[in-house]
Amino acid sequence: MKRRPGPDDPAKPKRSAYDKALGLLARREHSRRELKTKLRQGGYEGEETSAAIDRLGEQQYQDDDRFSEMLLRSRIAQGYGPMRLRVELKSHGLADARIRELLEAVDIDWNVMAAAQLRRRYGAGTNDPAERNKRAQFLLRRGFAAATVRNVTHADVDEAADDVS
């Protein structure tokens, strides 16, 4: 019985950085930074990696704008707030100006979204101050601004949470 070659098989030729990146993009969108990191972890050199990513960009297989819009839609659908979105987009190497544009273009009432997250997680409202604080912390971890959390939970929230950019 003949054995199938595995990924570590020395007889199997190594895929090019372009082929590897194209395979990654076939599964889902990736940012340039994310592709570069994955290719370097796969043992590809910097120049080969950069050339492959540039070629994919020219062919419109990789596009940071398309990636950021997809990520934004996905995270909003998962119930994350604008501060969490800003941090995640920044971690993918997007410019602050572009992140600001994307968040301004989103037509969402963050208060309504935060209230929906609370209903989904905890059900009906409460008058217990400890429970309100617990709910406020939940929303802050999800990336909602302190003002939004205060409006939705009526709990005292530290203003420093609004300063995270």
C-alpha cells in the first residue's frame, strides 16, 4: 500500500509563498499583516512573502479594505462595540483614519445594540446595583463606550473607559 505524502514529507516540493497565501485567502479574507505573519511562520523569507502579497493585491485577491469591511460586519453581528472594533482593526495594521471612516459609515445605534446584548445575555432588567455593575462590566468587555454602558444599564461607570483608542 502506497503512503500519501504528508506536509513534512521531504519528497514533496514546498509550495511557493504565493500558492500558500492564495490557499489561505481561498478559505477567508486576510489582512496584509495577517498574511505576512502566517507566511513567515510557515518558513517563507521576507522578500518572497512581500512579493507574493503584492502580487495578490494587484490581482485583487487580497484587499485590506474588503477585509476590514468583512471583519467589521462579522464583529457587529457578533455583538461587539465600537471600541473593540477599533482595537481589532488596528491590530490588523489599518490606519487610524481608515478605521474612523469605517466606523462612521456604519449605521448602528450603539445604545440599541448594547441593550440587545444585555437582553440576549441576561434577560430582563434589574434594580440590584451589583447586578447592574456586572452587566456594565460585560458591555465594557464587549467594547462599548462608558457613556453607552451608562445609558443602557444606568450603572456608574468609570469615564476612563471612553479614552481607549
